[in-house]
Amino acid sequence: MGKSLSSNEPHKLTLRAITWPIFIELFLQTIMGSTDTIMLAHISDEAVAAVGVANQLVFFAILIFAFTSTGTAVLISQYLGAGMRLEAKETAGISITINLLIGLVVSALMFLYQGPLLDLFKLEEHLSSIGHSYLSIVGATLFLQALLGTVSSILRAYGFTRDAMFVSLIMNIIHLIGNALVIYGLFGMPVFGVEGVAISTAVSRAIALGIALYLMYKRLPIKVELQDYTHFDASKVKKILRIGVPAASEQLCYNTSQMAITAITALMGAAALTTRVYTWNIMTFILLFGLAMGQGTQILIGYRVGAGDFDGAYRQLLKSLKYSFIITILIAVFVAVFRIPLMTIFTDNKEIIHMGGQLLLLCLILEPGRTFNLLVVNALRATGDATFSVKMGVLSMWVIGVPVAYVLGIHYGLGLYGVWIAFIVDEWLRGIVMYFRWRSRVWEKKVLVVKEEVASL
């Protein structure tokens, strides 16, 4: 079957070795978003609000790309766990082609229909104009992110999480330098403002994609060949979709619910909208460790179920949950203690600082629930059990989350406090239900790679 995976053999991978580079990569990605926000704040709070809303659409598009990259990561992990290296590299080639095609379509739609899409948020005219400037550049180049996300997922699935981290580091450095040049006019550069941030985003993604592709060809034990990009094996595509479509549907459901809540927040005024953007930036840092543990756990559980080690997979989630709860709570406490200084990084508006600080206190309850939900869903997805979480997600987010946010936030006048209470109810409810699903071990019947396939090699 070709070269071995050397130091990246499945049985040699550990949660710590996989997770820490993913954590740093996610941290760098978050820094990239927060850096945009901080630098845009030097232009105006209105620029922050407009780009924050525009990025809701960008994130929505990126989640569409996730259906291929998520399904690919799970399938490759199970193939590698079963020792099927040839099938793993063929899956990599197929997934890159699929996401390139999807990325080109989404980029074209985002560029052509940016006006009607922004109108969904009922923004004031001057905010909408800023959003148009941003989306005309970032939206048109989203296919770069589609490819970058897929290649990075392939590297992580093979255990090369440090390479994916390196790519993210380079992208952030380039983006930071680009922002400084076009926002502050360093070295005589003209000041472009929001348009400059968009250009910097596109250029940094393009360079990062080139580096990621180079590393993929350098690291993979069996190189992806030209025919792998053009030969669509129906069985592999079906398996990718079996995981990817439900996973993306769940993420799209979450993102659309967040867009609905953003629209609800916009009814509360510009101050509430800006507060939500600043507070969400800080909250993201609390969630990072849980996200990293979720991705690392998904890789390891994929290897174990591919090898038929169901008991090992079951114990792995329980171990990951214990570590994630402890770290998440500690980070949430730190943020709660320093909530006011953290808010002043973004703004000197006392109303926004006070409101944001109160919301960060509620994160002591919210963030453990988000981590709980995230890890169990990732574990179920790694086994091939991805459909149930979608059904639960639709029920919880749209039947409970969004209505509760509106009723408490608008009808009863609790504002953003009501919205955060809705977040808490949604995350904890989904996490508890998913945990009982894991304990039932129904997922053992959902694996994508069975022992009969290994025997045929």
C-alpha cells in the first residue's frame, strides 16, 4: 500500500500531540478576526458593526464548504485507522475537486447578490455601503478559503496538525502586515480602510493556500495524483456526503439561527449590535480549547472506529470531556475577572463596556455548555453518526433558541441579556441530549469503514 505513516501511525497519535497545534491554529485564526475588529475600530464603531454583519454571510459561505472538508476528515481518519492508505489519498483528491467547484459557485453568488443578502439585516444605509465594499472583495475570493479549508483538513486527518498550524501562522502574519499597511498608511501606502482589510484577507488566504498545497504533497505518504482529482469514486463520494451533508446542515442551521439573532439584535440599536460583535470576539477565545479538543478527539475516534476499537473510542470521549470542562471553566473565570479591561481593548464607550462585561459573566454558564455540546457532536460525527445531531440542532436552535431570544430580548425588554439566556438554554439542551446518544452506543452501527473492506486489501 506504499510508505508507512512513520511517526503519524494511528496508534502513535495522542490527544495532546494532535490537539495543541490545532489549538494554536484556532487561536491564530481568532486573532486574525479580532485584529480586524481592533484595527477597524480605529476607523469607526460603524465599520466594526458593518464588517461584523458582512462576516456573518462570509461565515455562512465557509460553512457550506465544510460539508466536504468535514466528511473528508472523518473518512480519511477511518481509512487510516483501518490501514487503507490508498483509499485515504484518493479521498483527498476527490474532496479538493468538489470544494473547488463549490467555492467558485459560492464566490460568484456572493459577488453578484451581495446587495440582497445584506438587505436581510435591515442595516442603515451608511452601514450597508461599508458592507458592500467589504463583500465585493472577500466574497469574490471565497473559493480560496474553500480550498484552504479542505487541504488543512486533509493534513490534520493525517496527523500533521503542526503543518496546518504553520500555514495559519503565516497567513496571520501576512494579514497583520497587510492591515497595518492599508489602514494606517505605513511606508507611504494610501489608506484604504475597509477595502484594504478585504484585500489583505484575500491575499493572505491565497498565499496560505499555496503553502498548504506544498506541504500536502510533501507530507502525504502516498502522493495525490492527477487522476485522483478527476476520478469520482461513487462509494467515496457517498461516504463523504453521508458525514459532510448532515455536518454542514447542522452548521448552516446554527449560522442561520445566529443571523436571525443578529437581525433581532439590530432591532435593539447600533450599540447592542456593536456590543454583540465585541463580546463575541472575546467569547471565541474561551471556546478555543474546546474546539481544538473536539477536532483532536474526532481524529482519534475516527482512527479507533476504523480499526474496530469501539471501547477505546467510547473512553476517548469521556477523557476528552474531563479535560475540556476543566480548561474551559478556568478560561471563563479568567475572562470574567478581567472582563472590563478586555472590553476596553475594543472601545471606550461606557455603555458598550458595561453591557459586554455583564454578558461575559453569563459565559461562566454558557461556555461549559458549548464545549460539552461541541465535543459530543464531534465524537458522534467521527463514528459516522451525523444525522441525529442535525435533527436535534434544528429543534433546539429554531424552536427554542431563536424564539426565546426574541421573546426575552424584545418582548420582555431584556435586550442582549435575553439573547444570552437563549444561548445557554440551547447549548446545554443539545449537549445533554447528544451525551445520552453517545452512551447508547448506537453509533457503533454507523461506521463508514468496516472490517470486510480491510480484508479485501
